[in-house]
Amino acid sequence: MRPEFVSLAGGNPDTSLLPHDLIADLSAQLLRERGAEILQYGSGAGIAALPESIAALMAAQGATVTADNLLITTGSQMGLDLVTKLFCDPGDVVIGEGPTYVGAMGVFGSYEVDLRQVPTDDDGIDPEGVAELIDTVRAQRHPVKFVYVIPNYQNPTGVTLSEGRRRRLVQVCSARGITIVEDDPYAHVGFQASPMLPSLYSMNPAGVIHLGSFSKLFSPGLRVGWMAAPPAVRARLQIAGEAVSIHPTVLAQELAHAYVSRPEWWQNLTIIRRSYQTRCEALLTALAKHLPDGVTWTTPRGGFFTWLTVAGVSPETDILAAAIEHHLVIVPGNACYVRTPAACHIRLAYSNGTPDEFDEGTRRLASTLDSLR
Ligand SMILES: Cc1ncc(COP(=O)(O)O)c(C=O)c1O
């Protein structure tokens, strides 16, 4: 908030690019025509119309879903909470990427889950590492409850799980009877609209729980997401969800459905995706211009983030505190690991900044690193 700071930390979508007048008209029309119904309590499963819009989004990733598989949530963060609540007891093991989404670590922590992390590279998590870890944990007689992955434009690294690794990961987990939780909020914000890689869910709907979201492709403030799961699991998830919030907000769901049912939304998403691509290029150009030798970064094909690896700075360093000294805010890589990682890492977001902020922010980052070496 303070003007003397530059923040490359927050991964917020750019909602200024949405057609606000159209959205205002849709909201007014919904309330005028169906106000009594929309302002009333709704169903714990979500509104009846939304599964059709979600099925179209998931079909682009090769998956077939119906209302029997779908549960609407108050954002995919709620999906993460429900799946952990349903599957895990304190001390159970969940296997995830190293690094992973800080918000998922918060959920796992709150249910006292033992998160074990498998390293990622430019092609995502290594399925052979997952297989080895499942077998090791089981040999120690600990239950592994699920494998948690973010396959597209991962938070925090920006990398995408390759198609070969997707197939192998599904094979490794189904051979061992382990469910995969596929957290996929960035699927529709790739820089290229097509071809989209098949979702893990499309490869094995019986063994994968898919979490989707309207947060990045429409609005995070509306809080609408979904889960796709086998019908028996979906029913349990609904009961767990009803216990928390009875049902997701009806007006937000109706608005999400009304918006993505119109052709304009897809054109708008194309504009938004191009804007993220332009910003990503601007940030990577600034990194190349200002950062010293020994710093490397990922090259995202979509999403909001790039991930830096900094040689010559100890992974124990409080890199956020050092950056704040230089009036810069970043996400410290350590926050994305259960244990201190082997190297110093930083997450930078380009989804909501300007080229000038990227230039100034990376200049300050260079001074920060200088002061630590
Ligand atoms: C990987 C990942 N999962 C889930 C979420 C939460 O998304 P939602 O707004 O749908 O709750 C985020 C938000 O940043 C995310 O990056």
C-alpha cells in the first residue's frame, strides 16, 4: 500500500481488464428477473446451470464431467480444505511438489498433515521421485492419503507438468491406489489458448480429484470454484461443504454462469491472457537487464509467476526482510517448503504490474542481492 514500495509479491489477476459494464448489466438482470430465488438459500451442490459451463471448460482439457461429478465451491481454496478434511487424520502423509502453493501448506498444517515434498524441474514434479517416496513412506507404515499437484503454470514456479510426466504420474499413483488431487486454477490463463495439455483428471477420473476455479479466468472476488470427483466422493465432499458454509453464494455462481455463457467472455480472456504474456516478457527482460550472474529463473508459458534461484546467497537468509530494506516486496522461496531448501529462491509475480514497476523492482532486487553477497 505504501507508495515508496514496489511489490512483485501478490499474484492477483488484473480485474481492471474485465468488462465492468457488461457484468453490472448481467447482475442487474439476474436480480430483476429472478431476485427472490437468487436471494434465497440455495443448494449445497451449487446452482443447476453451472455444471454445463464447467463441463465446457474441462472438455478443453480432454475431460468429460456431468453434474454427478461436480461440486461447486467457494473458490478452490475451499476445495483444498474439504479434500484434506475428508481424507486426512493428523500425522497422515500428503506428497506434493517442492516448492508448492503456500495456501495449500496452510490447509495441510491446519489438519496436522505431514507434507512431504518431491523436487520439481522445468517439466514439473518427477513421477519416479513420487513413486519412490510413496514406497518409502508406506514401508515405514505411514498412510499416504493423496498426491497434491498444480500441473499448469504452477504456483510458485510457473512451470508446467509435461504430458509424458502427467501420464507417468497417473500410472504411478493408480498402480499404488493413491488418489491425485489436481489443483488447476491457472489452466485457462496459458499464453497460447491451444493446444491445452490433457488434465490428470481426463486420464483417470476414478483416481483424480480436480479442483477448478473462476478466480483467474474471471474474478477472484466472487469466490466461485469447483471440484470434480467420483460421485461417491463428491457426495461426501458436499456434506463436508454444507457443514462449513451451507452453500456457495448464489448470486456469484449465477453471475459466473451468465458471464461464461456469453461469447464476449472468451474474447475478453484472450485479451487478459495476452496482457499477462506481455507483462511476463517485460519482467523477464528486466531480470536479464538488472540481475547479476548466478541468478536464474523459469520461463513460464502461462499463469502469473516466475521462480528465481539465487547462487551465492544462503537458503537460510531472510530474503524478504532484506528486500524490504530496499523497499521491495517479494515472496521468499522458503515459504513454499516444509524444510529449508537447498538453494535461495524467490517468487515474483507479473500478473498485475507495469513494465516500469518491473524495471524498478528488479533494480531493487539486484541491490538487495548485492548487499547479501
Ligand atoms: C495453486 C492455487 N490453488 C488455489 C488457489 C486459491 O484459488 P481460489 O481463489 O479459487 O480459492 C490459488 C490462488 O492463488 C492457487 O495459486
